[in-house]
Amino acid sequence: MTTIDSRAVTPKFDDTGLDKTELDHTAFDRTSADVDSFTDTLDLRDVALAYTPSNRYIPSHVWFRTIETLSPTKTIGLGRTNTTLIMPTIVQTDAATPYAGFDRTVTSSRNPTAQVHFEPGAYGATTPATYVISFAVETSGPVTFTVQGLSFLPGVSGLGSRVVNGTQSISVVYSNLPANQPVYAYIEQTAGGHWNWYSTRISYPPIVLQL
């Protein structure tokens, strides 16, 4: 027979080794970021669709540029579209701008990584199209990333090493991607300290008006 003594004293929790700010969940995290203002690691004019007097046709779906935006509060899209986060040190969903924080100096057993899988057909694609996958990140100093995707596909760009210092969008472009071809892209930290991932946006390329 088990007896529960309501007078029992609850052992004191020893939090001497923990950051008090991480224990206080009543304080709202005010971390905020204007992701739309982040500069891009690629010159997206190189993949922009030109609208000119001689080329007035732009597919109607392109006018709705953003296809999907994934974030710490929305990690799954349509079909097999999803986000994978490797070795985050914190995931703060109640911040003014939700974020996942990473720091390779404290997770040296494996490189921190933010990855996305994207299935074009799940969003209604039926013909080849060009897609831009952009990771919005903020660093507290120079951070080196390896940017990867399906490198064997023709028309993929933006892969390789990138150094980010501050706020940037790290973009991978898949040009003329077949509708039935799922793809992935990821950024893997290989050097530097703390950084935040805010979101990954999948969109059609920008439209440039040339009159």
C-alpha cells in the first residue's frame, strides 16, 4: 500500500548552475527581426523574370510570389515540405519574432543546421518553374555556413560557403525545376559563434519591370 503524505516537503530545486533568464518563462522574449529587410547572399536579379514590352506574359501564379514560409511556429508545409533543425540551443516560440538559436561553440559534437524539404507538386505545380529558398538568419559576429542542395540538378545556384555577419537571407535557387521533383536545401554552420534562424521562405523569383 502506498501512502501519500500531503505534508511532505518538496525538495528545493538547485538552479545555481543555470541561467536565471532561461528559468523565467513569465518574461516575454522581445527578440524582434524585420525579416523582409534582410539583404540576400545572392543577387536575385540574375534569376528575376523580366516583364518587358516584348515579353508581357508572366504566369499568373508568379504574381503571388511567396509559396510557403516555415518558422519555429510552423515547421511543416504541404506534402513532404518540412523543416529540420539540428543542434539548436534554444527554440523560442513566444518571442516577438519566433526563432531557433544555434551556437557551434557549445554543440561541437555536430554542426548546427537548418534544413528544408520542398515538394512543388504539393502546392499545385504542374510545369517546371524557378524557386528561391531563403533562410533568414541573424548572427552576433562572423559565422561561416556551408550551403547545400541537390547539386546534381541543372540550374541550381547559391551553393557553397557563405560568411554572414549580421542579418541576411541565405538563398538557394532551383531553376526550371520539374513539378514532380522534391528538393532540399540546408545551411550548416562550420565556424563562428551564436546565430538565430527566423524563417525559411520558398518563393517564385522577383519580377523586374523593363520598359
